[in-house]
Amino acid sequence: MYKGKIVLKNLTEEELKDFLVSIGEKKFRGSQIYSWLYRNICLLYTSPSPRDRNIPKSLRAKLEEHAIIGNIEKDLRLDSKIDGTKKYLFKLNDGNIIETVAMDYDTRLTLCVSNQVGCRMGCRFCASTIDGLSRNLEAWEILDQIIKVQEDLGKRVSNIVMMGSGEPLDNYENSIRFLKLVNEENGLNIGNRHITLSTCGIVDRIRDLADLEIPINLAISLHSPFDEERQKIMPVANKYKIDQIIEACHYYLGKTNRRITFEYSLIKGVNDSKKEAERIVRLLRGMLCHVNLI
């Protein structure tokens, strides 16, 4: 997509230092450029302004030859008339469009980021999956949603929920790199405990995530405590049974000791009876978790 060029926003600070060394520059330039990427939002390839005039012209030429910064473009912002919620449409370099939602409260700014263009999970209640999966987002494209909202609102994002378009654990490698990038001390520096990853229940990847022992919050889209009913609204349930998901959640808790959220959308006449409520109690009894009714 980028004709072999490195995407600077896809690099950690140490990786950026190594990249600068690989093109014949001093290592300290990596930290300098990294800081500018996240603090000053400068344009490294243009004529230097007072804030970036000590970037040599030769270095700017090398960057233009070997790298791109990595930018998504704000296409539209819709503001709720009821609360502080703002929905963004961002255009990617290939013309695809993704959604990001900012929930702006007095004490915090929570961002719901997309992870894929579309989704292949096929959940019946989700509009994101109607046209299937177009492609995975790269880690920097997930990250840049945060950067662009911060630029637009002039306010630091404090919390992230990976609950936008796409299934994060179906885009596992990019999701893990995103978690690494967003936590960089001299980058966005958003703590793991302020990040929630939502999954429809890809059991093997829940276990892989647990093994990394990253102390993020995990949310499971449950929506029914019975396999047969869950399969009707969530096709992924044909592969992963509820008992397998619960076992994986216990494994995750054992590795991270982080409370798990079970997301449950109430659908009239489908999953809202006393029978479901009693089954949920039996399933989750003794687990460090809570149920979020939607």
C-alpha cells in the first residue's frame, strides 16, 4: 500500500531510533522525531517552521524517500444534540471509510475505535458486518483515530474501548501492536487499565491475549447464555461454545486478575426471560466479572 515505505506511526520509539540508524542518521534523531509526532504534530517533509527548523534538509529528504508519517483524514463529524457524543468518519489512504465515536464527559474523553473495515463475524444485531470484511486496519490506523480526535477536540483521550467496527481478536497481530504503541511512555501514553477490548468470543485468541499478561480490560459479547439461541444471533457461536468461552475467561482472569465484562443486548422475546437470567447467574457465579445490559 505504501510502496515499501516505513510508516512512522507504526513504530515504537526504539524502533524509530533503529530505523534512523539504518538510514545513516544519529540515534537521537529517532527520539526527536518521535516526540514531534506525538507532541507537535509537525509536518516533517515541508519547509521547517520555528518548531522543527533543526531537522536537517538531508534528513527530511531521507524520510520522504524511505517513510511516510501515516495519516487518516477526517471526512465528517456528527455531534449529538443530547450529550457530548461525537461520531467521526475517517477516510483511509485506500479510500475506505471507518467510524470512531468520542464520548466527551467532564472528567474524561472515551474513544470507541474501529479495528477493521467491516467485519466477518456476522452478528445479527450489528450493522458493521452487513457487507462483510473488507480488510484489517493496521496498528497505526487504529492509533491515528486517537491522534486525530485529540487534534480535533484539543483534549487528551483518557479511555479507549476497542468496540467499533470489526473484531479485534480477528485482527490479532495489529491489535497487539496497537496496544504496544498506545502505551508508549513518550507517545500517547494511555495506560492499559484505561483500555477495554471487546470480543465476540474467539477462544484461542483470548488465551493468547491472556498469555501476554497485558492488564487491559476484556469484554465478552455474550447476548445469550444458551448455545442454541446464541448461534441464531452470533454465527461465531457455531465454532466456540459458551462453556469454552467461560473456561477461556477463567484462564484470562488467572493470568491478569482483571475483571471481565459480559456485554448483553436485551432482545424482546429472544433472550430477556427469567430463564436466561438464572442461567447467567449459574454461569458466572464466583467469577470476577460484571454484566453490562444494553
